[in-house]
Amino acid sequence: MDEFLNSVLRGLATYSVGIFFILALGILIYMRNFLMGLREWQKSVFGLERSLAQRKLVRATTGLTLLILLVIGEFLLATVVVPQMPSVAAEATPTIDPFATLTATLSAAEQGATPVPTATIGQESLISECIEGVTEITSPANGETVSGTVELIGSVNIENFGSYKYEFSTTGAVSWTTIAAGNTLKLDENLGFWYTSSLTPGDYLLQLVPLNNAGEEMVPCIITVEVVPEE
């Protein structure tokens, strides 16, 4: 039940732009009804006419109040509640279903725990290819200082796309830890979040790895960031 509730809350935050648009449209409609009801109430002479106009005003006022409260709630949910929520660890299974979506992020505690290690390699042997609009991390920028909850923005727009994942590692001897995965194309959009509060301050590698629809890893985009204590 908790996972379902978390999924619902994250969905409301993810699609906040569309939700705000729908709520704004509803506010305009109820505002119009309110103004029409107000004019009818001012022009009404007989008691029945005034009663009907008053009912319209009450309905319009109630609708406006409810929609304004929903706007405030959605704003707080998207900007305060969801960014503070721990996420559920998961990885996307590559799929060619164009309607399937999956994005999951590890919690800060899980990122600080010892992961199932990948092969440790030297940093000098890494291959990186960051291509604008294809495979890139636009935020944070290469060499940027980050702390706390970091929103990752970038693009994964390769041919025969299957899924993507993004990972981090300390510099020097490289052993990647998967942060999150997804299976929807991205074009300079939110890839997910990286919780750095439990990490030891210092330089880290951050890589975005696209996978084709056969589950094969393509050349990643790798950047370096510095994690500092959260103020």
C-alpha cells in the first residue's frame, strides 16, 4: 500500500505541468460562472430569480475554492513533499513497448550502502561519448559542485532505444553503483534524482548509460562532479 501511495504521489509530481494546466482551465471556467452568476444576481428583481442566481454564485465560489486548494496542494506536493521522499530501489527491464514507463531511484541510505559491485577498472580506461540531444547530461554540468538531492537533466535519444540507467562511482579505481533506470526516451528532460547526503564529500564520476532494445549497453556519457556537504 505504501509503494502504491508513493507511486501515486510521484506521478502527481511528475505530471505537475499538465495538472496545473487542467486546474487553471477549471479556475477560468468557474470564474466565468461566478461573474455570470453575479451579474444575474445584481439584475434579478423577483425572489425566485435572485434565489437561482445565488445558487449559481455558491456553486461557482465552492468550485473556485476547491480548485485553488488543489493548486496549492499540487504545488506543495511537487516542490516540498516528493523531493523529500525516499525512493524505491528498482531497475527497468528493457522493453520495446512504447507505452511502458519506468523510473526508479535508490534512496540515500541505499546509495551509501555497499552495492553489488561491478568490475573495478581504472578511470583512464573509461570511454565516454556525450552527444547533444542523443546521450548527454546537461545538469549538473561537468565539474559542477552538488549536494543533497540532485535533479539530473539530460537526453537519451538513441536508435533502437530500450532503456537507460545512470550510475556513480568514486574517481580513480572505478566501481559503478546504479542510481536509477528508466525506459522512456528523454530529450533534455528529468532523468531522475541522485541523493548525495550520505556520500563522503569528494569527486565522483556520474555516467548515463543507454541500452538498446536487445539490452546491450551503448557508449555512456560520463561527467565529473564534486559532492560537498549539504548546508
